[in-house]
Amino acid sequence: KPEICAVLGSGLGGYADSPSVVRGLEVPYSDIPGFPVSTTAGHDGKYIFAHVKGVPVVIMKGRVHMYEGYSAGDSVLPVRTAGLMGARTLILTNAAGGINRSLRPGDLMLIRDHISVFVPSPLRGANIDELGERFTDMTHVYSERLSDTVRKCARELNMTLKEGVYAQLPGPQYETPAEIRMLSALGADAVGMSTAAEAIAARHMKMDVCAVSCITNMAAGIGNAPLSHEEVQITADSARERFEKLITSVISNIG
Ligand code: HPA
């Protein structure tokens, strides 16, 4: 029975192969009737049940994005199921574009809050009363206690940890420079195509949530370079060792 669910974002899927992960049962989403199946390169979707430093976790390798054609509700089914399996803590990771000019590709950024208004709510439709209440408070989506643990782990590992507000956009196209200026004016520090919906679904179930972005590129118009998924994967890969150490330390500190 997992205590923690960890969702691995773009390029971070290798975490499950790291030596600190003692792997058990693996369940591909395609084996679960009715489950959404992710179609993005580098996102083969499955649950990996494992122990990390003795803590029972379920790792979601690959996630389901709305841009694949799934509804917001379907995109959070794997997170909800992890919650129903017993995970009370959700650790979300993703690759994101940096909007705040103090961010650099390769930076790890603790998500302090999010902007999700550009994507449909995963709670839309009849409320599932067994999971949570109709109107869910979003004042503290990202647990201050867990965020403090992430800060402490980064300090102990001598790692720089940036912090900021993450905006989820629908994708799959990257943003235009005008959209990035808009997001900047709205207070977003980083942008991506996941995470906020999962965090909302988890808070609906009263799971405790923390989230870390790997800044893989500067957002459109902030740098001069055109954006590519390849660049995202290459930068995520170069940050992988640091990211893996941080996640392992966070899991062992909250388990
Ligand atoms: N925009 C949206 N999603 C992303 C980006 C970006 O610049 N980088 C990684 N995921």
C-alpha cells in the first residue's frame, strides 16, 4: 500500500531505474480497463510500485495530458487512483519553460502556487462525493509543510532551489511570446502543460501535495531560441541526477 505517489515528468522517467528505487510490481495503464494511455514520446504510462529508503511509493512513470485528447477528469484518473490506493502524499514533477528572467535552464523550481484557469477543471461535472466536496479550497494547494521539507532537502544536498508560480496551459503547441508576456503580467514564473490539474484533483481528495519543476528552457520570446521537445528532454536529462537525489531525499524525509 503506497504512502506516497510520485509523478515523473518529461525526461525524468528514468528515476524508476535509479539505484535508490527498489522496484516491485509494475502495472501499465494499458492493462487497466478504462484507463487513459499516454501517447507522448518519453511518457510510457505505468504504475511502478516500489520502496524508496524503505518508504512504500507508487511511481507514475509517464502521465496523461489533456492535449492527447483526454478530458481533464480522465487526465487525473491515475492520480485519483493512487489516492484511492492509499497514497496520502503526492509529489509532482514536470518540465517547464522559464518565464521569470532569474530562472535558467537546468534550474529546479519549487512550485509555490499555480494558475490553472487556462485549462478546464478536473472537478468539472457531477461531484464525486466519495472523493471530496463540491467546492474545494485552493488557498494552500502546495503544502507548506512538504514545501519546507523540499527546501530542507535541497539545502542539505547543497542544491539551489528556485521557487515560483507555475501556469498550466493546454498545449500541445508551445506558447507565443505574446502569451508568455501575458503570463508574466499575471504573475507566472514558469509554464507547462501538466501538474495543476493533478494538484487540484489531489486537493479535492485532501491529499498533501508538493511539486518541483525542472526548468528545461526559457519560455518563448524570453530567449531567442525556438523551442523543441528535444531540447526539453536534453535539459531534463542533464538535471536528472540532481532531480533524482532531491526526490529520493524528499521521499525519505516524509515517509
Ligand atoms: N512551455 C510549455 N510547456 C513546457 C515548456 C514551455 O516552454 N517547456 C517544457 N514544457
